[in-house]
Amino acid sequence: MNPQEPILLRSARWLTFGSAAAIMLGIAPSQILLALSFAALLACGEKLRLPRIRLPLALFMLGTVISLLLSDDPVAGLPQIRKFYVFLELLVVFSLLRSLAMVRNLFLTWAGIGALTAIRGCIQFAGKVQEAHRLGRNFYEFYVGERITGFTSHWNTYSAEEMFALIMLASFLFFAPSARKRLWVWLLCGALIALAIVLGETRGIWIAVAAALLYLIWFWRRWMVAIAPVVLLAAFFVSPPAIRDRVTSIFQPKGADSNQFRVVTWRTGLRMVERHPWFGLGPEGPKLHFDEYVPADIPRPLPSGWYGHLHNIYLHYAAERGIPTMLVLMWMLIQILVDFWRGLKTLPSGPGNARFLLHGGIAAVLATMVEGCVELNLGDSEVLTMFLVVVACGYLALEKELAAAPGSPALVPHV
């Protein structure tokens, strides 16, 4: 950061850094800092910048507004309009974090906070083991509905936050030029975060993390991908019974597992899309009208689970806002992958901050898309914030002048 630049601009940069880092501690501090950083950005006169996904992002928002206006209950859908505020994170990060060194430090801060929240999660896990024992309950059945949450309000949010932190840390260790400095610290952070993800027992996150890490390992040490199945099998057999039960439940669900209720939400969502293909039911519509669209052949009572959304970002946004808006979202996700991949092709060989940011960005987007098949992850403000931070930083890495002077806050044209 340039000490000669105006104090208001420097403050705006650090407020943005704080907002992006604080999301792992809570949504409230992150959004307060986001408001302050945006106000400082406007006051200091710095140019407002958005990466090249601004067109699909604008169309996604427009589709949401149109769907709201055409819905039966526009007032009920206003929370989804207020959530547009979260997208300011993309704007402030891309406009103000004009140094790849600062961006690198942001993701290392995520690793540090992720390790701390992992310790908190492990303590929570130990408490739940004791509580299940005290109640005389089968631990697996007790824990599935009472999993660790760290500093968040829900286990899926917690696991997704740890997922982003682990992916970006792994990319740093594989591809960054300074990864060997304090290597033991980052390996310890990675181990703690990975343990928290395992103990979180969120199966969609497990699969998403596996996909992201396989991608990163493929471009780091390709031969290691061949031994990944052996490592996974060994880990499965040495795991505690509760972990093994959770893994096998992906293919052989038990009564406490959520496979059946997801089938209900997906079948119901398809009926919503069939009847409202263009503009959907409107924001919050699937939650408000779910019972009206449950197929008649599904017996009541419904399987235990959460029916407030459809547990699939593609199906949910199609049912809620229409197929065109869902396709715009897919366009945006694919555009990010294409842009980052093309950027990697232009980089010189060897480690680099730009390389770690672009590989990490691709891995994080892939993980988001994979987990999005079983969860409405981008509908979660904390998850969306971290996703937008990763995307903004990946687009910063595409700016060649910025990559050439990683310690400089130089301002250059955006991609």
C-alpha cells in the first residue's frame, strides 16, 4: 500500500480488507465494514470498477426485479432485493484492493481465522459427543441435526466458509511464490480447517472440496491424483464410525439422513418450473407456495428436512425467478471459469500470486457449482460474500500491470 496516497483512500482499502476478512466471524461486522468502505470509496473519488461479469450480473438482478414485480406477493420477496447489497462486496474489492500482495494477505487472514473457527468447531463437537452420551442417544442420529456451526448460525454456512478458506490456502501453498515462508503455520491452519470440514459432516461440502482439491492437485503434481482414491479409502477405514456412516449415507441413506427430503424438494421444484418457466413464482415464492406444488403421489407427512428452499441453485432460481434468469446465472459462473482459464494461459511458468489466485478462483467456483447441486449456497449471504471476494480477486489477477507490480496499489484499466 502506498503511504503517499490520501488517508481516506487508504482507509477505504483497509475497510474493504476488514469487510472481506470479517465475514468468517459474522455477517454483521462484515456488512457494517462494507457500508463504511463503500462510503469511503465514494468520498475519496476513486473510480468505481466492476469485472467483466457486470453484464450477466446486471441481467440476473434485472430478472430478479421483474420476477418480483410479476409475483403474487411482491412484498414477501423484498428480502431478496435487499440482498443485492451483498454484491457491493464485488465492487469495493475490485475497486480498492489494488495490490496482489494485499489480496494474498487477505486469503492468509482467511486461513488464520478459519483455523480459529475450526478450533471452536472441534470444541463444539466434543460438547455434542458428551451431550449425546449424557442423553443416551445414538451419536450419529443425534448429531445429524445438531452439527457444529463455529461462529455461524448453521452448519452448512460454517462448512462452506471453511471450504473457501481451505481452497484458497491450498492454492497458495501449491502456486504462490512465498508459500515456503512460515510453511508449518499454513500447514497447521490447513489441517485444522480440513478437520473442521470433516467433523461438519456436510456431504455436499465434502464432495465439493474433493472436486476443488483434485483440480488443484492436477495442476500442481498431476501424478498425485492417481493415489487420491487410495488416500480417501484409507481415510475412510480409519475414520470413526459416525464419519463412516455419514459417507455411506450418500449411497445408503438412513432414517436420519436427508436424501429423501431433497428428492421431494427437487420434484416439487420441477413442477414449479413447468408451470412458471419464464419468470418463476417470484423471490421467496418456492418457500411460500411449496405445499401447493408437492406431487400428489408423495406420501404425507413429508420426510424430515428443511423445505424453505429447493436445495439446488439451478432448480431454485429457475422456479423462483424463471429459466432465463437461471441461465444468466450459469452464464456468469461459466464466464468466470473461462476468463480465469484464459488468464492462466497467458502467465509465465513458475509460481506467482496471479497463478495462485486464478487457480484458487477456478477451484472455488467449481466447488460452488458442485455443492450448488444439493444446496442453495449462493442464497446464503455469508457464502455469497466469500464467493464474490474470490471472484473479484481472481479478476484483479488478470490485470497484467497489477500482477507485474504486486506491491503497488497502481490503478490500471479493468478487464
